[in-house]
Amino acid sequence: MSLIVLVPQFLLCAVLIAGAGYVLCQSADQIAKATGLTGGWMGLALLATVTSLPELASGISAVTVIGAPNLAVGNALGACVFNLVFLVVIDALQPRQPIYSHASAAHLLSAAFGVVMLGFVAMSLLLPAATPAMLHLGLYSPVLLALYLLALRSVFAHEQSLRPKPDPDAASVPAPPLGRQWRRFGLAAMVVLAAGSWLPAIADQLAQAMGWSRSFVGTLFMALVTTLPEIAVTLSALRLRALDMAIGNLLGSNLFNVTILAIDDIFYTRGPLLTDAAPVHAGTAVAAVVMSGLVMIGLVMRPQGRVLRFASWISVGLLATYLLNAVLVFLHGGS
């Protein structure tokens, strides 16, 4: 298919995702106010799951239809790295102080769980021959699923413990009606899922014409395409001045993206998925660990200054790590 046909399809998907992403954020913000949940939790659990559905759909398609484990693994881990580097954009868009100076400390826990899960994946990729298996599944798959569920439960409990106790003498404010907001959220989620699932097929056809390896395509190009929902929702959250929802969406998407590897492993019947993946993906997992660590440092140190009036030094480190990983995958991506 020619570029004249593919490019308009790509732009149409991007427009649909951007519009639906803004509706998702509006509805999630109203639902959070009505239910008493924090914006960070809504971003971590609800928005992150919806915006990561394209990665799930494309990963399952890659291992079942195309039979390309490198495409699936590169897409999931590349999306993690891209989500983290997008924090640089958020940081640059904040006019006064770096985002880490006023972001919720509760994000530390979700970032820490991301480090644990990504580190586990990196070890499995570096020792593929020794990876224990049960039937065609690697034993890392149930571990990743359990860690994801534990992360959701732990972050929810942690955020609830940090919230101030309500004043019993204060006048209660009636909660806004939820029925309409849930309908808007569900409709917008369907649009994001449909357009986001259409994107990988377009991305694969565009990239094949360039002659790039599937590891490189999955880690950089396809990951960029499938993270467009996260980008749209994050920018919409910033527009609504919901910084914690924006950060929670990106960090929560990373937790779900790593969990997608376990789901892909279920559909990949040739053996453990990470056993057949190229070792270069371990470098991407390590890069995501380093970037998550930088985010955690920023949330603890709360840097105030900016480098060249652009962003904090944390963002400079995130960008440098992303570029280094991109070069590594391009040079050693394999087939």
C-alpha cells in the first residue's frame, strides 16, 4: 500500500485518539470527584489500562498472526521507554517549576513496582536458555501478573493513607451524577481502542518499506504509534491541570505494558516468549529501569532549577537514556 493511502489513515487515527483522549480525561476527572478517588489513581488504574489496549492488541497480533516475538517484545518495552521520555515534554510544558516539585509522592510506589517488573524481564531476557517453563509459558508470566495486581492494590492503599481525613463538621458537597460520565468514558474508550488497534497495522506497513528490523520497528516506531493514546490523554490531563493524573497515566501504562508480555506469552505457543526474543531487548528493559530510577530521584529530591531554561536535569537524563537506547537497538536490533 502506498504512502498516499497510509499517511491519511495514520492522521485520521491520530485525530480520533486525540479527541477521545480529551473526553476520557474529562470523564475520569468527574468520576474521581464523585467517587473520592485521587487523580493519580484514576490515571494509574483506569486511564492507563484503556490507553494501553493498543499495545495489547498489537502484541497479541504480532505473536499469533505475524509470528514475530521481537515485534511484540520491542513494542511493549519500547512503549515503556517512550512513556518515560514523554515526561520530558510534560516537564518542559510546565511554565514555572519542574513537575517533580509539586507531583504527588505516591507516584514513587508505582515507579518502584515498574523497576521491579522491568528488572525481572531484563533478567529473563539475559538468561533465556535457563528460563524455567511450564508447558509453553515462561514462569516469569505468572510472576508479572501477580506483581501487577499487587502494584494496583498497594498504590491504592498508599494513596488512601496519604489523603487527609475528612472534616466531620464540614458541609458535604453533593457528588456529580456518574451515569452520564461512565457512558462518555466507555464511548471514548471504544474509540481509542478501535483507532489504537488500527494503528499498528499501518505502522508495520510504513516501516516495512524502510527495510528496518522488527526489533527496531517494535521498540521505536511501533511503540511511538501505539503510545499515541497515552500522549493524547496525558496532554488532555495537563490541559485540565490534573498533573497527577497525567503522571499516573504514564507510570500506570508502563506497569500494564510489562504485564502485556505475560499475556503475549499465553498466546505465543512456540515456547516462552522471551526465550525467542533478541537479547537487545534487555538493553531496552534496563534503559526503562534507569529512567524509572531517575523519576524516583526527582520525586524525592524535588529539583527546582532548569537546564537552559528548558527542563530539570532529571529530564535531561531521561532524554539522554532514551537516545542511547535508540542507537543501541538500531545498531544491534537483529532481524
